[in-house]
Amino acid sequence: MDLGEVKIKMQKTVDFVRSDVATIRTGRATSALVENIIIGAYGGTARMKILELATISVPDAQTITITPYDQSIIGDIRRDIEAANVGLTPVIDNQLIRISVPALTAERRMEYIKMLHVKLEDGRVKVRQTRHELMTEVKRQFEEGELPEDDRRRTEEELQKTTDAMMQEIEKIGKMKEEELTKV
């Protein structure tokens, strides 16, 4: 495992954290709240994300509309959004599904902030694990004489800089989301 691979692996972790954090409800409507919900369409034979089955739009800050490409699955989409237990109530309105996103209570905001911190910490742990794996490999190579002292030290310093940069990015994601959650 070289430093380039580690950077890619850490960046994938940060990207995952970013998309995972986007699913936390902030009291504002966003397509990220529903787009990855899995729908058992066509009698349960097809399991696909809403994003693949419908157009999702956000006409205002409190409403999400979902327009299925195939009107025959509109009931399946409504049923599976309710079953996903994300705190949203879909209503069929002619050819589309309308979801009103309720405002968050102070108590619910605090729950979401706690959830945010757990997701951020999971991301930090994964970044540190990736760093640890390369550090272990570098140490092994040094002890077996495959890696000179200068290269070992330089690799460890670069790895730490990369790790610090990824941690800062995770912190920035967390701060932005926490601001969204605390803004009424």
C-alpha cells in the first residue's frame, strides 16, 4: 500500500461521511432525505433506489415531490418511504407523491446532532485505521531493511499531513451540518 492509495482510500472515507451526513434531516426539504430509500417495485421483484425510479424535486423549503417514471409503482414508493421510518409521511397527489417536511423540535435537533457526531467519529476512526495500516507496513519494511530511515520518516510525515487534512475536512463537514441543524 503506497501513499497514493492511502490518499484515495481516505478521500473515499471522507466522501462517504459527506453523503452519510447529508441524509440527516435538518428541517429543510432536500432530495438526499429520500433518494437512497430502496423500493420493492413491481411486486417486490425489482429493488431499486427512488432516484432510479422517479424524479425528485424540492419546490420549497418544506416540500419534496416525487414523480415516478412509471405511474404503476406510485403505491410501492409511498409504502416503502413510510416503511423506511425516516419520519416522513408521503401523500399521493394525482401523478406524484408529495412529502411535507415538518419543522424539527429542539429535542429532535439534539438527537440529530448526536447522530451527526457518531457519523463523524466513525469517519475519523476509518481515516485513522487507514493511517495505522500504512504506518504498520512502513515500520515492517524499515525493520526488515527494505526502507531507509529517511524514507520512513518522510513517508510518516506525509502520511500524518494527509491524515490531518482529511480530519479537517471531516470537521468542516460536521460544522456545516451542525449549523444547519441549529438554525431554526
